Amino acid sequence: VHGIAEHSGRYAFVAERANARGIGVVSLDLRGHGRSPGERSYVERFDDYLLDVDALLAKAHELAAGRPVFLMGHSMGGAIALRWLVQRKKPVAGLILSSAALKIGGDVPRLLVALAPLLSRWLPHLRGTRIDPAVISRDAAAVAAYVNDPLVSLEAPPARTGAELLQVMAANRAAAAGLSVPVYLFHGDADRLTDPAGSQEIHDLWGGPDRTLRIWPGSRHETLNDLDREAVVTELIDWVLSHCS
């Protein structure tokens, strides 16, 4: 499950590495993202995204034909994946959270956070300050590819989406102690969009004993598109394979 304003095609690299080691990957563009219809990055209710995950996992289970299925989410997609697990209460072999939106990072204006509930109610489609694309990676080529990708929205997210995400962050933290599926969290310690402390908190609060947190020194928001990407995806796939027996 990809992050806000982007699309699933940006994870072709991950799929290629996973396929090479015998793992299938299924992805989709969330409503309002990539090739899917809808206002860019806008959602009326955050739980509408769970319907997209329902469809994603239905296809994954169909293709897996009884083999283990893992749910992975990046950034806002991490918040969606965790919310899905809490709300749907359906089993998966494991949960993978990549730079998940569990706590707001330092580059998100605090005034905007404080005003989010009011703006969501009265000006739900209002868009605030754009985020500097350079915060996603130390790799200039990866940043350029992001900026020049026609399926990426460079607009700031709408007020409604932001407010809904903030509410879900709090709800996810409150629910973590009741979850016991294996979980693998990874985050860059230089991420300014989603605070790595959020991944640490979820790890510490997690209800099950099978929990792993990997912090990548120097990496920015997209560890899978940063300078250590090969090591990041290798460790991720190692974890998945270790949970397939």
C-alpha cells in the first residue's frame, strides 16, 4: 500500500528483487492516486482506503493459492495497513511498515496540524504548503524521478485527508497493544516527514513477541529509494522468507 500523492508503480524495484527470490508482489493505486480515479490525494473518510486494501488482499490471496500473504504499507500506506489490521481483524502472515505515518515529522508545519480539524470541517479541499521533494531521499536521481513522474501529485494534500490521517495515527497507537501478528518496521533516522519515533513507539507497544524494528542511519523518508536501498530490500525480503515456514 503506497504513500500519499504517489502510486504503486514506484515500487517496481522492490517487486523485482522479491520476485527474484520467489516472492510475488501485488499492489494497487489507492483512490485519488496514480491511475485510479478521484481527486488527487483526497479521501472523505480515511476508512474508505480500507476498501481498497480489501480488494488488494482479495487478489493477493487468489494468486497466493494458500501460501502466506503479508501486508505492507509505506508512509500513509503504513497507517492504512495498520488501520486495516485493527478494523478488519482478518489474519495475515505478517505486517510490514515502511517509514509509516505513525507520528508527524519535523517538516510538517505545527500550525497546520493544530488547525487540521477546523480546516477539515470547513475547507476540506484546501491545500496547504507543498513538501520539498528533497526530503524523500539523499539520491538526487531518485528525487528527480519523483518530481518528473506524471503519476505523482506534487500538490500539498487536502485538509480533509490530513486531518483524517492524524486521527488514525492516534487510533493506531492506541490499538497496537492488542495486535499480535509478526511485524517488521523500518525507518530512516533522517526522515522529516514521518517521525521514526512513531515506529519505535509502535514497536514498543506491540502486543505480540515477534516484532522487529530496523532504523537506517542517514536515510530519509523513502529508505527503499535512498542510498542503502539494496541493503534495505534485502533485509526486508530476508524477514519475509524467515516467516514463510
